[in-house]
Amino acid sequence: RVSDEAPGWWWSSQLLTWVTVACPMAYLEAQRRRLPPRLALAYVTTAFLGAVSLALPPLLAHLLLLEPQGVKGGTNARRDAAVEVTWAVCLASAALSIVALPATVDGPRWAYITALLLLHVVLALPFGLACSLKQSDERALEPRRARAAFLSLAAFCLGAHALSSAAALRQLLLRQPGASVPS
């Protein structure tokens, strides 16, 4: 029950926020460096079912060992738009889960597990969808197009970090033995 007390909840929140940024970054780099989609999905699945600290560092190291291949021409604008919309929906869902998690700590356990599971599923979904594309359809997205999304994601993460840090600090200052983080 890692999230029952303020320090555990704070660390869990920080990890989930970091993973929400790392997943789309890893996706874009995996495409740009032509890492096979099934291998990228295997790394992400290992991270989510095992440990993020076990799988994401080797994924990032693997990506750094591959030469960037650049961006292929935009011959399938509809597919590119679908990928962008998929990531936008998945990241919005992940953000809602991150915001909802603190409120679920004192609630029924199923609510906490549901929010946590949703976060993991929506972040892995684009990797799974990439596996279903024909190899010829798989193209790296234009990094400049992702810039605004990453800046928005960074602003969200900064806000989530500030809110979770304030809640954890408040809980530590009002600490009662065995008390959980307030909703």
C-alpha cells in the first residue's frame, strides 16, 4: 500500500507524472530511430508490469544506440492526424488519472486501482496501435509538431508536481500516525 501515507503517495505521483512525459517521448524517438514497434511495446509493457526503473532506462539506452533516420515524407496525413489525436486523447486521459489519483487514496480501493490501470493502459495504447500498422505505414512524426504538445505536457507536469508536493507537505505538517493523504 505504497500510497497510504504522504511520502509514498508523493513518490508515486512523481513517478506517474514522469512516465506520462517519457512515454510519448520514447514513442517519437522509437519511430525516428526505427526501433521496431513490437520491441518498443515490449519495453513499455515490461515497465508497466514489472518496474519502470527496470525497463525505461534500457529502452532509452537502446534508442541512443540507434542512429536517427529523420522523418519520412508526409504521404499519409490521415494516419499522422490519427496518431496525433490518439496521443492527445491518451495524454488527456493520463492527466485526468493523475489528477484523480489523490482523491481515490481515501476512497474505495477499486477506484484507486481503476485510475492507476487507466493511466497505464492509455499510455501503452499508442505503442500497441503502432504494432498493428504495416511497416511501410510506420513513419516518424515531425518533432516540431510535437513541440507544443510537449510544452503543454511540461506545464501540466509542473502544476501536478506543485499540487502533489503541497498536499504531501500539508499532510506531513499535520501528520497523524497512519493517516493517509487527504482528498
